[in-house]
Amino acid sequence: MIDLPSIAPYLQALLGSNYRLDHDYIKIDNAAHANKLYLHGGGQGAGGATDLVGPTDGGQCYYRYNNGKFYNGLVAVGFELDTVPPGAGGFACVPGSHKVNFELPSDWKVSETQDELPECVARVEAEAGDAIIFTEACAHGTVPWEGDGERRTIFYKYCPHAVAWSPCYYNADHYGDLSERQRALLMPPSASRKIWEKVQTEQSELEQLRKGRGEAASIDE
């Protein structure tokens, strides 16, 4: 699912051709885990100094449009495994907030129940199998769940190759049957894939050189 042909064109339009998968996770919402709505992001990605994700979030979660091209930091793809009907809860955002230059009012950021949601918050309904794509620079969050059953969502977060949000990186060698493109998506952050491959080659050669010197020293002893 990390490289679906139906999703790739949107990621390329938002991130350019040289993007990578930064991290992924599964989120489950139900009556037992009907958490508050925590709006985060917005304000050119930072959401202000009191952003609920953290004031440093703006370094990775930015948005810009210039000369007919989009520039984004972290872009999310959320695959809904269950239908999210109207009024149930789930993903919501403040449309247009990825372009603003001011922090969201503090009383907008947290809603204990659906009745407390600010009018500017747009709820996104979805059918099972739908994908919701959004820039993390847009103020967003999860509306408290009030529906039947549960909402299960798989999130894949992508970013430009030189950008990172997660402190952990994938190792493509841990996953079998990957295409070359999929292996490229799992690469750690760097200026480009060519630079990464060059560094890896140099590191391998250096390791072999060190190993050879160690064996030579053992023989001399």
C-alpha cells in the first residue's frame, strides 16, 4: 500500500518526484476511546508557539505554492478501513488553514465533545477503502467518536527526501519482495537517492578496508 498507482500522482503533485515514506501507524477510535479533538498544525505548519504537537513541528509540516508548483513538508494518506458516516466522528480539518500566518485561537484547539466543535471545522465522511490525503500544515484532528462500531485508519506519512519528522527510519532489507521504487521510498532522509547510494558505497568500501587492516594486524601479531 505504500506505492499505490492511484495515490502516487497526488503525492507527486504535492511533494514532487523525490519523496519518501517517513512513518506509519494505525489509529482506532470507538466508544471506549472517544478522545477529545486536538486541532494541530495550521499557521504555515507550526500552529503557533503553543501548537499541541509542538512548536518545532513547523520545520517539517510546511506548505508553499510558487510558480505553479506545490511545496509541502509532511503529507498524510489515511486509508479508512471502516465507513465513517455523517455525525460519527473521525477526521476533520480547518480548510485553508495551511495558508494562514497566525496561530489558531486557543479555544478552538480542544473540543471535549462534538457539540463543542468550532464552526470552522469541516468533518470528512468516508466509505471503507477511501483514502484521505492532506498536508500536515493544515490544522486537523480527530472528532470524538459517537458512531456505532469503530473507526480504523491506516496512516502513511510522506515527505520530501531531505525532510524527516520521525526519529526512526525504515530498513528496506527487513522487507521482502520490494520493487526498486518501494525500496527508494523506505530510504532514510538525504539530499537525494544518488547521494545516499554514494555514501553507502563509500561506507561499505571503508568497512572492507578496516576489516582488511584488522586481518593484516592479526597476521603480523
